Amino acid sequence: MTTTSDFERRLRAADLRVTRPRLAVMAAVESHPHADTDTLIGAVRAELPTVSHQAVYDVLRALSLAGLVRRIQPSGSVARYESRVGDNHHHVVCRGCGAIADVDCAVGHTPCLTASDDHGFTVDEAEVVYWGTCPDCAAQA
């Protein structure tokens, strides 16, 4: 489990001030992987009851821009956030309930970054989303 001092170190390394809302949002994102903003606001408010919606949105934006959290938005879904950054992992999404799980690259470190034709672009990220049915939804069907 990541400690407050780990979060403080990450914020400072990204040249961001250490604030209670930033620490609370980082902890919420880590403890609620792939959570939407409303879920994160609830988790942050459990620690800091007076924090505003806008403050949480602003912190999520700053942390995303700094590369401390990753914003994902599968088709048809609201934005979600995760603390797993710095690798080229992908996601599997359930068509039934919307559950999301991480999927590591199947081969090598970043094989998906080698496009068959990059059209002159400098590719620095690839986004792959697998869609299917989770075990719980399959059991109910």
C-alpha cells in the first residue's frame, strides 16, 4: 500500500505542491481503481468533508496532466481514473455491468506501439480496449 509520504514524493517530483486535496485524491484513485469522478468525490469527502466537486475535478486534471494518474474513457462510459501509470497496459470492459480490469501487454514491453503505418506520427502511446462479458454477468445470463 502506498503511504502519504510516497504520494508527497510523487507530487514534489512532478513539481506540484503537496496539498490535502491532492493527497486525498491520490489515495482515492489508488484505493478505487477505474473509479468514476462521483465515486472519487465520495471517497475524498469521507476524508475531507468540505472539499468541493470542482476541487476534485481540478486535482484530477492536474494529476492527469502531470502523469500521476491516468484518465481512461471506454466508449459509452464516463471518465475513469487509475493510479497505474508509466506502462503500456490495456483494459478489458464488461458490456453488461461496465466492470473494468487491467490487461498487461501479451508480448514484450510495448508491442502495440509499433504501428504497421504510423503516417509520419511519433507514436508515444497505444490504447487497446477489450470488450466482453465478466464472469458475474456471464453467470447471471
